[in-house]
Amino acid sequence: MRHAYPFRRQIRKGAADSRVCEGHPPVAGHDALLLQRFLLARRRRDEAAARAAWSELVELNFDRVATLVRLESRGRLSAEERDDAVQRALVTMLTRFMDTFRGTSMGEWVSATRTLVHFACVDTQRRAAAVSGRTEELTDDAEAEVADERDPLLERGAAFLDWALPQLAERRREVIELDLQELTTEEIQERLGVSRDVVYAARSRALKDLAKLREEFEA
Amino acid sequence: MSTVDDILGEFIDAWKAGERPDLDAFLERVPAAERDGLAAGVAAWLHIAPTPEHPPAARAAISAEPAMQAARRAAEALRPPLPESLPVLRERAGLGVRDVAARLAERFGLADRDRTVAYLERLERGDLDAGRLSRRLVDALSETLGGVRIALPSPPAPAAPSQAFFRADDEAEDWIVQDIDALSRAALASAPAPMDELDRLFLGGPDG
């Protein structure tokens, strides 16, 4: 089943813009359904159901966490330290993050996860430095200060794509929107009537644009 | 089209298919000078990527990941003990001690609500050994507090095997006399009142 990514689904609420989503009912993805199940259970104060949904959501995102840790720690953490950072992030996600998350969309959840992974890597670096006596600069002071006041709830994940996507060139935006609807590359090719190379190139450029826009958005 | 576009595209295709692409393997496929570019593309993707629907084998592999299992164990161990968590859970459920006592009384047909309140207060103060709570009570508390899973503390370690008795030394005689005195006093004392349902719930142990 193909469906609109919940991030986009939320963005589209009231936007009356269905440029490339025509023909795709806005059904929430399995991750968004789990998040909804968690939010409902938490509202009902059904702790067991909330914990079960949350744990499943964390587990489904194991690869996202592990890969973000790898990206965050390239050249700075050993393989063992990376494993430690992954575990540190997961423990926080399974405990404190579950209690403090106040978002309602997967976009916010992913954004908060990204922040949490960053701080897990910083913590791991600090501990490794303390143990080994490493003295090289691991994080800048500003980052270290932020680390002490971490609050992933302040993330504005849900708003980013809403703001950023309209700024992309048309082809790039179309490819990303179809990616977010979980269409395969072949389906995107078919939908847009373009070759695989065009999809790959548009996607790659769109992601570069989004990375730059994110810096601007978060500045 | 550059190699980076191609390999990034393949990474994303593998991600969307739930194939759990290995970042390092993809990074190794591009020249060193282009790895940062590929890493930036993957990072940008992961910031917006839908969570893939993994095939069953991949899902099982994720569950079996040592880091995932260790994190689950660590998260479980971080849960506070019952005396600490009970007031928090109760307040989160919007209930006072008397409310909880009333629900327990209703469920178990307990006549003395004040004693039930007193037991609950002792439990929250940590004056009551949580290991003596009955499973029935723990289940009822879990349900009353909104389905929260309350775990009974681990049972105590089994008693060490008894040791052989040897002939007592002379100086042990006093101890024996004291022990016999104590046993005699206990035998003469009136028996404590039998446990009622409320006592069994709070003091009767897991099977009480």
C-alpha cells in the first residue's frame, strides 16, 4: 500500500495542494499509525499500550538511529564507541524521550530523534575523552552549552518541509514528494515519465537543497 | 550524472525497500573525496525519510541487534522501584490514595477502606516490602493505574543449603539456652490474628 508520508500529510492539511499526490489517498504510514496509537494510549493513560507502541516505533527506527550515529561520528568515534552511542540513544528513546515527546507527527519525532542522536554522540565523545585523556576539541563550546539544555521538544520538524519544499525546483520537489509517499524509483519514473538517472539526480540535488535550507531554517 | 547521485539513489531505494542498507558499504563505493557529499545526502534523506516497512527477516534481525537488546534491558533496569513509581503513576492517572483504595476495596470486597489506605501509604513510603505484594494486588493496581505494567520485585535468592550440625563447643551452651527460652516464650504467646483478605493482598507474597 502506498500512502502519503505523515509528515507531508500534516503539511497538506488545509493546504489544498495535491500536485503530485493525486490518486493517493492520504493514508498515514505504519510509523505514523504507531505514533498515533502511542498518543491515544497516552491520552487514555494506558501506559502499557503506550509503551508497547513506543517501543515498536523505536525498534522500527533502529536503522535510522544507527545510521545517524555513523554519520554524526564519522572519524571521531571508534566502532565500539559508535555502538555505545547507538545504545545510549536507544535507551534515552525508550525512557525519557517517551515521557517528554510532545509532538504529534513523525516529522517532529524524526527531528527530535536526530537531536537526541547528536547528543548521544556528544556524550559518548566526552566519556571516551575522559577515559582516554584525549584532549582534542570534540565539540564547540556553543554546542556543549546546548547539550546541557537539550530539549528535543523544541524541534520544529513538522514545519520544516512545509517551509522548504515549495522552495525547491519543480522536478526536485516532485521527486521528494513522491519519495515521501514511499513510491519506488520505478514508480516515480513512471509517474513523472523520466529516466532513473533523472530521478536520482533530482533527488540528490533536492536533498542538497534541503540540507542547506535546514541550516537556514534552524539558524 | 555523478557517481554520488547514483549511489545515493541506490541507498535510498534500499532504504525504502526495507533492505537495511549499510552506510559504510555505500561510502566505500565512492572515491574518498566524494564521501562527505554522499554522507550529507544520506543525512538529508534520513531527516525526512519515512520509516521503511521491513520484511519479516529484517524485522527479526533488528530485534536481535545487540544494541537494541541491550537498550531494552537498560531501559527496563532504569524503571524506578514501586514506592517511587506508584505515586507518580497514581497522580498521572488522576487518582488519590483514597481513590485507589476505593477501587481495590470494590474489586476485592474489602470492608475496611482505612486500612487499605494505610497499606497503600506504607507502600508509597517504602515501609512495606514490595516483594510481599500478591500478584492479584499488582494486577489490580496495574489496571487501576491505567494499564501500566507494574513488575513485582525479583524473588529473593533461595536459601543456602543447610549445613551439617556438629557437636557444640562448651561456650555455645548459653546460646542454646537463650534459643530455647525464646522458643518457649513464643510457644506461650497467643497466636497472631490470622491474615484477612487485605493482609494477604499486601503481605501474602506473590501467591497470596
